[in-house]
Amino acid sequence: MRRKAALAARAYVVVAFAYLFAPVLSVTLFSFQTGRVQTFPIRGFTLEWYASALTNSAYREGITTSVIVAVCVAVISTVLGFAGAHLLCRRSPRWPLLYSAFVSMPAFIPLVLSGLVLLIYFQKIWIYGSLFGVIAAQACYCSPFAFVVIYLSYQKLNVEVEQAARNLGAEPTTILISIVLPQLYRPLIATLLLTALVSWDEFILAFFVGGFTKTLPTVIYASLATSFDPSINAIGVSVTICSASLLILVSRLAPSQSRLAG
Amino acid sequence: MTGTSEDPVLEIRGVSKLYGRKSVLSDVSLTIYRGEFLSIIGPSGSGKSTILKLVVGTVKPTKGHILLRGEDIATLGPERLRMVMVWQSLGLFPHMDVGDNVGFGLAIRRVSRRDLRTRVAQYLEMVGLQGFERRRIDELSGGEQQRVAIARALIVEPQVLLLDEPMGGLDKHRRAQMLSKFREIHRLTGVTIVMVTHDQAEAMVTSGRLAVLNDGAIHQVGAPYEINNQPKTAFVAQFVGHKNVLPAVVVNANGPRLTVKSHAETLSGQAPRWISHDFQPGDEVVYVEVVYVIDAYKVSFATNGDNSVNGHVDVRSVSGGTEVVELVVPGLATLRCERSVSSSIESELPDPVNLSWSAEDAYVLPR
């Protein structure tokens, strides 16, 4: 009885994962397939679509833009998230709950809504369609995630460690640089990667405020709207590999924070 | 170090601390002299840790002043506020090795690297951790971490070293080692030490003076012997001296000899020499009985005493050469008694046990 139940549970997991990963798998297979028509069985093996994706200037520009945006968004959100967590953990705001809710809000506004609002607002302040606009919009959305991840580690830090440094004569900036930040080293790296990942995959905001500044997801969307090009498959596989490796890095870094803080 | 004891380093003057409307300290005054080892003892919640926090400035007093060598600490910058605290949690820097931890106070003062290295080695040796420079903090035992924290504090040559419950996480054996290490460091460096603890035994062995704190007020300051044998308040008698303290009312005051009524018993004792208090009949007082030593051989016979009661044995616990017996005396209280034991002494106690003590062995304190 018990063995049957275990077997059923295992089968369920396999089916669930097969269902989830079937699209990824089929895209991967089709990306190596010869010919433009996507049907099973697979006919021949080719790297043609990867070559054409690499030589396509729209994709290359999209990738460059996405990388620049991801790096800037990651840095800005992590700095903002750290500042927010620092204030909550060490400066005891008068209403901590209200403060946290306020800081986390940008992540909870539906993206379509904030995309639309930012589109109008950015047009008014002349940054619509600029690289800076895309970065600003995504940083706004990513900062709450950074705030939460850093806060979870920050609140585990022993405040007496910082008080001891102060007591030995260290200035607040010295304490921040040589005591607080090194203890939060792993969660900070994890936050950088996580926010870069969110930015790398983000479509709605980039679509609304980007205009002619196109990140990779908007480039893919634009090319799908006109005609189907199998090199999309190749791009899809590459993007997935990038995201997955970032995700693995994040998950390897994040849990080990407890060892440092405890 | 006793020769310089008239030189005050730290003066706490009329300090009160309120958290919201809750009073933690009320009008505390205490003077700490150069080179002394003073312990502040009291139960948890008595406000003893708050005193240290006020002294290092992590907490500001609601009323009163704290002076370091005559200057208000509120006006002193951290550079001149050379009072270093060893926190209850130690507050070691978990991301630095032992050497960097110990050297931190010097490194931020931009001491040259070679100088730093020799001083770190010197202070690690002082606490018995020579060669530990490159060890990680989490590799060390609790006692070793403790000593790293002390070396880190001492290296900046503080005027006052403050210890907050330093024995907190240590087992009994390590405690004894640490206590003798503290005494040794005190002798070696002559640094002024203020230690906060709830363990009166720790305070007794290390300190030159004790300050007993309860409910945010200082009850008594004095040498261990004085605190133990001449308590000024009921709390000190009970918390430090482990004496039998009974609530009572004065019935008859005849010079130094007092008769009091505690519950149903009438007992006689003395007015203590070490406080000046005019006891009057009807005064609410406490009757303090010096922990009664049962005569091991004549336990069942009433000895020639002014007070005599019968009690039933409640709890007995033996440790080393002493047995502690708690006797329930009907119509009075539970009394703590001690007797010395050895192989030749009958372990059985009669029932009831008769206790008697002379009026000289008991005294009365105002409530």
C-alpha cells in the first residue's frame, strides 16, 4: 500500500515536471532542427539558427541593452534595498509596519498599471523611450525584492557587534564598511543576481516605457508579431540557460547567510 | 592597586532612567575608583545592565550625570571616552579572524602594521591564546571567544573595562578558570573593572567592592565581607547572604535587644550596630536569622537559646562537606539551615527537628 502511494507520488512529480518543462524541451529540440516547419519527428540537426541569431543585429542590440539594463538595475535596486533595510533595522522608524508596506509597494502594483502610469509620467519628464527610463522603471519594481532579501539577513545580525565597534572608537562609516557590509556579503551578492534576473526576464515595463529602446524580451516579442523565425528558439534556449544559471547562483548563495549571521 | 583607591575615575551621580513611563533606574549614585574591581550584582530586571549601557553611551540617562575623570561623558567624543565594554553576547566580528578582531581598536587608529602585529600578539598572550591570530571566530570555544573579546577590549588601554554578565554562556568549570583569568588580568594591567552579574558567588571572589542593585535602586555598596555579614536591607540579606528573612513587627524595644512577632512566633534579636535606626514597637520590620548551623551531634536537643522552634524536614541537599536542610516550621516559615557532614555523622534527622538560636545570632532590619 505504502509502496504504491510512494510510486504514485513519484509518478505525479514526474508528470508535473514533464508538463512544466515540455515547452522548454521542445523549444530546445526545435532550435537544433533543420527546416522552418516545427513538427515531430525531428528531421535533422543544425546549428544554423544559433548562427543566425548571433548575426541578427536586432537580437544583438537587444542582448546588449538587456545586459546594460540588468547590471544597472541590479546595482541601483541593491543600493536602495540596503538603504531601506538599514533604516528599518537600525534607525527604528516610528511605524515599522507602515514603513515596510510603503517600501514594498512598487512590487505589488500590477505591472500593466505601473507600466501605463510610468509611460505617461516619463513622457512628461522627457525620459520616455530612453535607456535611463527603462532602468528607472525596472529599478523601481526590483527594489522591494532587494529590500526584503537584505532585510531578512540584516535583522539576524547582532547589533552588539556594531556597538562593540563603536565602543572601540569606530566611526559610523567605518562600521558600515568594515563591519556591516562584510557580514552581509552573501545576501548582497544574492540580491544583485536576483534583481539582475528579474530585470533580464522583465517584459511589461520595458515594453511600456522602452519605446525604441528595446530589451531582449521586447525584441523577441516584436519579431514574433511580424513573422516566425526559428532563430527565436535558439534565443529562447540561450536566455533560459542564462536565467537558470543566475537562479542557481542565487539559491546557492542565499541560504548560507544564516551561518554567517548566527 | 588599593593605594590609589581614593582617585575616582567614574562617577554616576543621581542617574535615573525611564523607558516610556517605566522606571528602570531611580536616583543611582556610585563612585568607581581607579584600579578597583567593582561588581554590580542584582537579579535580572534590576537595571544592572542599563547602568553599563548608560556608561558606554548606548543609552542616555533621563536624569543625572555620569562623569569620567570629572568630565560629563555626554560632552566627550568617542576618542576620549576610553571605556570599553565586553558585551554579554561578546559582539565579536564574525567575518574577521582572531587577530583582526583583537587589532580592530588599533587598526582604526591607524597604528602601523608592525606595531599592530606585536601588540596583538602581546595581548593574545596575556589572555592565554598565543598563536591564535589566524583562527576563525566560529572555530573557538565559548571560553576562547570570551578571551578574544577581552583582549580586543584591553588592547586600546581603556580607563575602565566594563563586563556585562561575562560568565553567561560558560559551564561551571570554565567559569572558575575565567574568574581567575580576570583576577590575573586585573593584577597585571591594573585596569579599573566594573562587572555586572547576577551571580553573587562570582562577584564575591573577584571583586574588591560590590554594589547590590534591586528594582533600579542601589541597596548597599561595600566589600564582600561587609555585604555578606552586615546587610543593610532585607534584600541584601536574602540575595547575597542567603539568610532567613522573616517579616515581623516589633513588640518590644529595649535598647539593642528587640522582641518581634513573626506570624505566630515571638522571637528575639538585636538592633544591628552597622545601621542607625530607632526601632519602635509596632514598626514593620524583617527579622534576619543568620543561617542556623545545626549542631551535628545534638540536633534533637534544644540548646541554650533565646529562640526555639520545631520544624519538619522538607528538602535536603548535600554538597561537599555541607548539607543544606530546609525546615518547615508550622506557624512561621521555611527556614534554611546548614550542617557539616562527614562519614561519622548520622545521616538520619529526627522529626521534628528542634532549632534554637541566641538573640545575638539574629538581627532586625527596617522593612
